[in-house]
Amino acid sequence: MAKIKAIASQVETVDGVKLLDIDPGQATNRTVITFVGEPEKVVEAAFRLIAKAKELIDMRTHKGEHPRFGATDVCPLVPVSGISMEETAGWARKLGKRVGEELHIPVYLYENAATEEKRRNLANVRKGEYEGLRDKLQDPGWKPDFGPSEWNEEVARSGAVAIGARDFLVAYNVNLNTTSTRRANAIAFDIREAGRVKRKGNPLTGEIVRDEKGNPVRIPGKFKGVKGIGWYIEEYGIAQVSYNITDINKAPVHLVFDETVKAADKRGVRVTGSEIIGLVPKKVLIDAADYFLRKQQRSLGIPEKEKIKIAVKSLGLDDLKPFDPKEKIIEYRLEENKNRLIDKTLEDFADETASESPAPGGGSVSAYIAALGAALGTMVANLSSHKRGWDERWEFFSGWASKGEAYKQRLLQLVDEDTQAFNNILQAFRMPKNTAEEKEARMRAIEEATLYATQVPLKVMQTAYEAMEVPEAMAREGLPASISDAAVGAMALRTGVYGAYFNVLINARSLKNTEAAGNLIAEAENILQATFEREQKIVELAREKM
């Protein structure tokens, strides 16, 4: 652990790079380190990490269950946002060149950074592992892309490194109630893209079927973009099927899990749960929750936190150790320390509003009131979806609940966006004004910030008005006992629209561009009038139903 800490700490020596996760495995003797930042800084952090790993890890004494061929076995660069895969591959090549030249480590480029097709697949690059590296370096077809191609004392210690650019990979292990690696491998062969070798007669011991070139013929597994092996994990006392899922769209985690359950059941083996190594995109768990909710014929329009809980329980992610979404989901790690208004308790939000600070003000409060209105409409849809005797209508109400949940989330985002817009105006007013250039820049910044502060409450108006379709539908079709909730939802949304309207007016009057101000006010007037009419219609409908 001391070595792991020393290596991972190198990441934080680069300003602007954030260390997100350190996930060590005892039986695999392998640690996944995840960090994020701007490309140039991430590449610098990766270089420092690789250098420290070379210093502290001697591959001549290394053993572990997971395939590997170097102290830093693999270093993938993954585009998160604002960068293309092609650009990411360029950064991978720059990193590879520097590692080879300065650290004297053999470097193989893989995936989107690969120099030839056979090197795209990490399994090909790493074939033979560390123990076969000496022979690999002597093969002209496997000369490293960068760094030394001869076996010497330095290379014997460091091994090689694969550096590449790829989409997000999910390292995913499924737990079995057996100690049999053979059974685990058989399950992996059913699932993984490479499948298993085809044999004549007995599928286990029969003669291997070969094509005209002498290559073994393979029976493909169920999923493309999945690599898998079986192994025994001593620290848990069980066998696992270990997957690398390289395409979560073609091979969603929940489908890989379910098919693994089926393949295990055929062999008399039970899946007891699973584990995610490192971090995972939020989409993986949300999609899993939706999948299991559909199987139960339950509404999909429930809060994100509830979906995460359902995914964790359905996949058994807490089988071996606790699963903390705040630690394991990449988006949640990136949101840390943002100090958002919507993360406050109700009491703290009210206290913050009542304080001497001018923000949050009427705009943020209007957005929050509207979010509560959307939430009430969503609640009626969810209750209706689960009503006894209405089972054939669950998808209808689930669709409305999902719409309502989306409106609620957007309005909650606007709570903080409105306050940020106001803070932008304050920052613009604090800009220096000593010279003509500074005065011009300050005036321009104030105008831009004021325009944005006018557009945000207009977004609140538009979103809240559109969200009224949910309580409107629920007043007409929803659970009779909850029609009053639909009516209150519509009234709350109207209040959100009306409150945001006044924020449009007060900010628009400060704009120098009178034409833009007039257009924004005109649009706000139209939305306000339409909102009054729609609210009246919903309230009257609710009264009639009651």
C-alpha cells in the first residue's frame, strides 16, 4: 500500500489534475488509478506516475492473477468532453514517445493510437505477458513503437507499457458461488466476443477445428466489445468471471450480468453479485436500473438516487464490500466541492435565502418552486403506474413520470444557474475601470452578464410552462385520489413562471440593447399569458373530477 500511495500521489503533483480513484486488488496484485484534467496536464501526470512505478516496482518478483507485462501495465487516455478521439490518440502518441525516450521503457501503442491493426487489441499486445516479453522484443513483428527493443537489466525490471486512446472501459467482475476456475472460464467463453475454440466431438477435449490457413476456428460469444476470463480470488475465497467491457452500448453491464446468470445456471453455479473496478459512468447504472424496472413493470420516472440504489441491489454490487455511488460514479466525483444550492437541506436553503446575501433571490426561488410543481405531477404519475388494476397502463404513466422527472431535474439545475447569473453581474461590476480600455471591457462584461441573467429566468418560464403538461395529463388520467396533487403541481408551476417573469423584467430594463430587451420581454409576456390560461384549465378540470 505504501508503494501504491507513493505512485498515485505523483498525479497530484501536477496542478489542475484531480485524482479520482485508487482501486487496488490483492489477488490480482494490480491497482487501477483514475485521474482527470486537461490533456497536457494529464499526460504530464501520467508520465510522472509511470516513472515512479518503474522506480518502485520490480517485475522480476511480481505475481498476480490478472494478465500484465509491465510495472505500469496499461495507460489508456479516455476523452471525457471537449476533445475528439483523434486528438486523444495524438496525446497518447506524445506520451508514448516521451516514456520510451526518457524512461527507456518499451512502449506499445494500442486501440485508437495503434500504428497497425494487430496492435489495436490490448490482448494481442500483451500476449505472452511479462514472462514472454524477452522473446516478444526479439520478434521484428513486435518491435515496440517507442523505447528499447532489446532485453536488458533495466527492461527486465520495468517490463513494457501499453499506451493508447479508447472510450470508457468498464472493468467488471461477476461473483460465483464456486471455487472452480474451470467453470468460471466456461461461463466467460459463453459471454466474451472471442468465445471459445471449436472442437470436433467433445467440446472440451476434442480435436481443434482449423481453417484453411491452420488457424483455430472460434465459436463467438454473446457480446461484441467484451473480453473475459475466469479466475479464483483468494481474498474472497470465490471464483469470478472477470470482464473488460470496451463498448457499453453494444454490451451494457446489465445484459452482461443477466447473460452471465443464465450461463452460470446451466452449469449449476449461482451468481451471488458483482463488482466494478475503478470508476463507472453514471449511464451504466441508470440504464441498469431502467432495465430491471421494466422487467418489474415499474415506472422509470423515479429520482436518480433511487435508480442508483436499484442498480446496486439488482447487480449485487455490494456483495463483497460496500458500494458508495459518490466514490464510484465518475460524474459524482467531478461534482465534488461545487457547493450547489440544491445540495442544501430545505432548512439551509431557506436560511440562505433569508440571509443578507442577495443570492439566492427570486429567480432561484421561482425555479425551485417550479421544480416542486414538476415533482408533484411526477408523483401522481408514479402512483398511477403502480395502482392495482391498472397494470396494463404502467408504461403510459411511466412515460409521463419520466417526462416529469426530466423537467424537475432541469428546473433544479436552473436554481443554481440563476444564482450564478446574478454573481456574474457582481463580478463584472467589480472589474477595474482605470483606463478607457478597462472601462470598455467592464461595460461589455456587464452587458453580457445582464443579458445572460435575463435569459436564465426566461428559461425557467419556458421549462415550467412546458412542465405543466404533466399535471395536466395526471388531472385528466391519473389516480383519482391524487388529483389535488396534480392541481397543486400546476399552481406551483404557474408561480414559478410568474416569479421568473418579474426577474426577466427587472434584468431586461438594465440592458443597453433595447431591441434585445424588448424581444425578451415580449416572449416572457406570451409565456405568462399562456401559463395563466393553462393553469386555469387544469384547476377547473381537477375541480370537476373531485
